[in-house]
Amino acid sequence: MKKNFLDYILKNKKLWIILLINIILLVFVYNDSFIYKKTLLKITKETTSYSYEDNNTSGYKEKYYKQKLKGKILNNDKKGKTVEMKNSFGSSLVYGEKYKKGDIVFIEKIHTSSGSDTLKGNIAGKKRDFYIMLFFLIMLNLLIFVGKKVGILTIASLFFNLSVFIFILYMHNKGYPLLPLLIPGILTVSTVILILISGLNVKTFSSLISTLLTTSIIGVICFLLIKYTSSIDYEFMEYIKEPYTRHDADMIFMGQLLIVGLGAIMDVAITITATASELIRRNPEISTKNLIHSCKEVSDDITGTMINIIFFTNLAAGLSFFVLSMRNGISLKSVLHYNVFFELSRFFIGGIGILLCIPVTIAISILMFKKRKGALC
């Protein structure tokens, strides 16, 4: 058995081609400094020394360290030149980052110190695209080897989704309002994903109608939530542009709420539509009551997991901020007041979308399939 497995690995040309492509991509990303406009530097020497210990506002003891760093510029007209830098960080690494030899970092404010030819600079952050590419390739490889054809279609849908939302962000950055861009974007993404996953057939059309109708209902709920929730404080909303108008902030928040449950809604719509079509195909004379009952049985099995997915996704997005905020003296009351509102809103809207999608999809499936008497694609 072991010998057969080794023979399969050694003789599988596709496996070696994919492995070679992975290595080439990783090597390219690790050495892609030339495509960056910002100055990149590889740290060649690092010296760390203890500075002092202090208690932060929450009473935790924090040790602080200083670093003297030296490295060589990897790109632009200063390529090959040596730059000296200083860095400081605390043991919690909240307000500073520890760097080591071999790290590739962005640097800024490069200047020559007075009375010396030595270049000085400030570190603006670490280059992390290699790690992003590594995990991205792991996911893609698993999709290919585990999902096979469906996995490849999933990869295609991921690239398409990414392209659409990059285009939306690009156009928004050019001055176009976000929400009018998101609505056709959601329509396009939903259509393409469902066609790639289920093919061009009646089931796909039914799932698409269910998804878009449910999303539209959510849109109305979001509009009412924002309109009648007085004085939403956006000051702690992550990455919101400053200064901002309330209308702009409302549109960004509403865009978040529309997107948050889209994937789960599509999954529920596809599952229930497929169930209804299969039941009618097997038994064209099935009563509407039995069809609804069977679809509800299936929906009961997936609802709990879907809502928990939405919950844990939102929890993961905010957990680090909550912990670090309280660790650094921001009270739980302040965290709940300024941040949890957004997390809970996204969670509740996602959960409502999943629950609404069930009766909407059942109703549309009955209307579209019941009279076809099994003549389904």
C-alpha cells in the first residue's frame, strides 16, 4: 500500500506541475520588491536591549525594549544602500512590533544624519504578502485536490468576486457613491457564483430569485435600522475615512450589512431549492404540505450551523480589538457602546437573512417546480 502510494506520487505529472507552480509563485512573491513603489528593506543586523518596565492603565506589567536595526534597500534608486533604524516595542506588542534579521519591511523618511553619510529611516510596517500567498496557495491546493471540478469552479468564483469588489472599491475611491456600486455588484456576484456552482438551469434561476429577494428584504430592514437608530456613533468604526459625513458613514455601514450574510443566504437558497427539485423529480405527485414539511426538515438541519457561522465570523473580526482595548484601559462599557453595536447588527442581519431565506426559497421553489411535474434540469 505504501509503495503504491509512493509510486502514485512519483508518477503523477499533474501533482509535480502544481508543486512547481506553487514554488515559482512563492519565490516570486518573496522577491517581488521591484513591483512596489514604497521603499523596501531587508534587515541584516538586529540588536535588542531591555529599556524599562511600567504598569499600563489596567495594572498589567509591561516590559519595553529598544532595537537598533540595519538593513539594505531592495528597490528603487537607492537599491543596495544601507540604512540604520531604531525601533521600540512592549512585551504585549500592542503599540509596537518586534523585528528580526531577515525581515523585509517598508521604510519611510529616509535621510542623512548631520555630519555623517549614514542613511537613517523609519520602519512603516512589515511586508507580509509572502505569508498571504502561502495560505492562499494552501487553500487553492485543497480546493483542487479535495473538490476537484467543484473546487476549480470555486476558485474561479473567488477570483471573480475579488475582481468585482476591487473594482467597486476602485470606483468608490474615484468619488462614486458606494451603495449604488454595491447593488449591481451583489447582483453580478450572486448570478455568477450560482451559475458556476449549479450550472445554467431552473434550479439556479430559482436560487438566484430567492437570494436577491431575501437580500432586498434585508436592504429594507437595514435602511429602517439606520434611519430610525438615532445618533449612531461611527467614531470607532474600523477604517472609516476621516473626516466623514454621516451620509457616507451610513452608506458604508449599510453596505456591510448587505454583504455580511450573502454567502450564507445563497447556500441556504441552493440547498432548499435542490431539495425541493429532487423531491418533486422523485415524486411528481407530492403534496404541497409534504413538500413544505420536507424542506423545513432540511432547513432545520442547516439553520443552526449557518447562524453560528455568522456569529463566529463576527466574533473573530472583533475579538482581538475587544481584548486589546480592555487590556489597555478601555472599559468594557466603552467597548460595548462604541463597537459591539456594529458587530451585533451584522450578526442579527445575517441571522435574519438566513431565517427569511427559508420561507422565501420554499415558496419560490413550489411556484417554479410544483407544476413542472419532475421536468427539471
